[in-house]
Amino acid sequence: MVKKMFTRKSEEGVSESVSDLGSTRYAPKITIEEYTSASLNLDCPLHLSDRLATDVSREKSKKQESGDSNSVQSFEPWTDSDSYAANIYCQLLPVLAANIGSLSSGLALGYSAVLLPQLRPDEAGLYELFNNSQMSNQSYVDYSTTRHRPYTINLEEGSWIAGIFGIGAIFGGLLSAFLGNRYGRKMSLILLAIPDILGWLLVASSQNIGMMLAGRFFAGFAAAGYSPNIQIFVGEISQPMHRGWLSGLTVPITAIGVLTMYVVGSWLPWHFAAASCSPTPILMVICLMFYWDSPYWYAHSGMDKIAHEALEQFRGSDMDIDQEMFQILHYVKNDSQNFWFLEGLVKLFSEKKYFKPFVILNSLFILMLFSGKFAIDFYAVEIFQHFGGNMNEYLSAVIIAFISLIGSLLYVPMVKRCSRKMLLIMSSLVMGISLLLLGLCLYSHSYHSLQVLSDCDWLPMICIVSYMVAAPMGLCSIPFIYIAEFYPSEMRSLMGGLTIALSNLELFIVVKTFPNLEELMGDHGTFWLYSFSCFCAIIFTLSYVPETKDKELAKVENKFAKLGKVNRASPWVTPLPSPSVGSVRKLHFKTHLFTK
């Protein structure tokens, strides 16, 4: 077979290549059996694919030099651009199919703002809210309130309807940690569509508060389960050069879901709005059926041939995937193994290569949640109504969601061009300054000091808009990308699910402690505390967060494996004197290499 391929080689070169085949065929760390290369059509061991590919490229270059160069140059640019576009579409379409789950999560997040006003007993009809007048047409039937209100809720019940979504999200994150490792990322999304459909159906047909609470619990359960599986699926099927912006599509798609729910909920009654959302998870299941699961998961499960077919589907038939396939299989077969749930928990807290990225990313999630994003969302409607005149509550909610969507759309090109750390730092800086100025404005209005700020009625509006645009462009979105980039593949589903579960538990604590902080520190003091959290996120990013843009997942994992292995000079260990300024600078330089 080798003689047929390399016909221009001498007999000595052929014999040397055959002898190399025999010597490297049974390499000590290679456990992958021979498979047929799709692009070379040669029966060869997998660990020789790189050598054969380079030999073939050299032969092709020699033929091109000897042949007509003009015809080759006129044909190659069209071929390269066409294959590049096909390669992007092969990755973009399955990413969009998986992010239909993010759309359903956005619809569920925005549903509380639509539901609660319509179930209050003293709420006016939507027709009168929008027209500020009595109905001129007496035959008009307002189905939004009195015609379909099987029960009413008070403030306490309304808080439970909004809060049980987060409680369900805690359990959904824990279940996704098990499903991702056991059944794969794609199958986990399909299984999580079942509680999502059930939740929307329970909400749409609820006749009492119990059915509504159960539906909202299932909605939070599915939303938290979607999040890590979508990020891991996208991170494992995309190339390093496209991984950032493809993973970032989750943020604007979720914002589109929230905005869509606000618009639909302002025109349809609450039960029709919920019923119109139930086909969304069904559409996700149908779209995902046309695609393979992640090649990493197939390789972990021992299905090497299916992993090769999956990678070929996500790269296109014109791309040479042998080298990437070799890297995936070699990494999975020799450096990692799958763990069960309880065994993975023990490994997580006992081995540093798992514990270090887990602590760093969860610390970043804590700083993200204490940056005040959800408190600002709570105050945004009131600020818009106060400075925007007699603005309708639904219209102000739509404006707020549209501003968040603008920031989410700006995030996609920014994450493609800028580094992750730069976006985190700039986003946290703008958020911190906006909260600091907003706290000063509230302080001046409360204590009638700082007359310059109290006269600037436009400044709170500028602060709230800049904050809501900057939040999805870095601090409130990039930590979710890090779930697929920081964690090793064998523990990615487990650690990602635990991270989402812990973040929802922290979110529940933040929301519940917000009234206490407001009473203890005042409005201005609470916003200053959240501003301090944003500035702490800047310091934490510069100190402990590594740069992952355009880097392979295995290289990012090696960074955490080597973290903390710096041999520091100490007089207690060596006869050398205490560390000098030069040695401290060297240690700082090595630490900088980790975060670079």
C-alpha cells in the first residue's frame, strides 16, 4: 500500500518507511486500532496519520510546482473560501439547534413579569392599560383578566411563583451533571425537553396555585439543565477559532426569548402565552435528531468510528480531520477516563487539576451574581417609569429587554475579536462605575446633598442603560463559556452541572438577602456594595483567570494542571538567602504566564 502511494521514492526510502511503520505501529501509549482514513484511503495506524499527511502534502506541492501554476492559483481561492463557509455552517447549524433550548429558557425567565400582573385581583385589563381609556366597543371581550382568572394570588404567592423557578434550577443543574456523563450532551438536551414541555403545559392549564408552582419548578429545572449541556456541546463540536462567538450565541438568543415573551405577553393572556411556548422544546428535539453528539463523548464511550463520523459532520466532508481526530482519541484514551457521579465528586475535591478550575470559576460566578444584575433588573422598571413620565409597565419592560438584547448582540462580534479577559475587565469596569454613580444619585436624592447630582435627572437613566448594555458583554456571559473551556472533558458535565446548581443557590441567596441589605445599608449602600463586587471581579480576573481565546481545550487543561507547581526559593529548604527582589519578579512572571 505504501509502495503504491509513494511511487517516486527509491526502494531504500520505501523500505525505510515500511520499517518505520513496523517500529511505530505498537507505540507504548497508543491503544487505538487501525482505521481507514477518509481523506487518504490508506490502512494505517492512527498515530501515523500526521506523518502520512505531511508526506502527501509534500508530494502535492511538488506536483503543483511542476504543473501549471496559473490554473492552480485561479482555482484555489474559490475552493478555500467555499470550504471555509461550509465549515462554518457545519458548526453553526447544530449550535443554533441546541440553542433553541436557550430560547425556551429566555421565554421562561420573562414569563413571571407577564403572569403576575394578570393574576392580581386589583389589576386593570390590558386593553385599558394600553389605551388609558374605557373600551369604546362594548362587544370587546378582554380574555386577559376577568374572563380567565381561575384563581388570584397575593404578594406572598407571587414571590413564590417567581422564586420557585430558582429552586427548580438547583435540582436541574444537579441532574444535568449526571445526564451529561451518562447519556451524552445531545441526549441530555432531549431528555430535559420532557420537563420543559410538561412545565409549559402545567402553567397553561393551571387551575390552582399548586399547578402553577409545579409548572414553574419544571421550567427552572429544564432551564438550568440546558445551560451546561449547551455550553459543553458547543465547546466540544466547534474549532478553537470559532468557539468564542459560537458559544456566545447563547446570550443573545436568551435575550430574544425574554423580549419575545414581553411582547407576546402584552398582547395575549397568560394561559395563551404559555401554550404558545410549548412547541419550542419540541422543535429543539426535532432539530437535534439530525446531528451527532459530541466527538469527545463518543470517544469516551469507546465508539471511535462514530466519533470520526461526528467530527466529519461538524467539519464538512472537504476538511482534513485526521489530525484533530487523532488528538481527541489520544487525549481520551491515554490521559483521561470517565467517572461515575459519586466517584467524580471524590475526584473533584481530592485532585488539584479538577479542584483548582472549579474553585476559580465558581468564585467568578459569585462575583458575577453579587454584581447586582438581578437587583438592577428589579429597579429598572421603576427608574424608567419615574424618569419616563407615565410610561406603561409593559412598555418599560419591553424597553429594558431591548436594551439587554443590544448588549447581547454586541457581545458576539466582541468575543470574536477581543480576548476573554479584556471583555471581563471592561464590562466589570463599566458596571462598577455605573453602579457607583447610581448610588451617588440615590444618596443625593435621599439626603439632599450633592446638589449637582440631584439636579441631573438624566444621570440615573444613563447609568441604568450603560449597566444593562455592559453586563451581557462580559461579566454576565463569559463565565458560562468557561464551563466548556476550564473543565476537563472527563469531568466536564459533572463539574458544569455542579457549577450551575451552586450558582442558582447563590442567586437564591442574593435575591432573598436583597431586601435585608436594602434595609440595613439603604439603596445607595446596596449599589455601592455591588459596585465593589464588580471592581473585585477585575482584580480576580487579572490574578487567577487564564486567557482561553483560540486555545485548544487540552492546552487550557494543562494550564490548571501546572498551576501551583512553582518551586519557590526558601531559606528553610536551601542554603540560599531569602528571596530577593529578582526572585519575586521571576515568581510574578511565572504567575503572569498562567493568566496570559
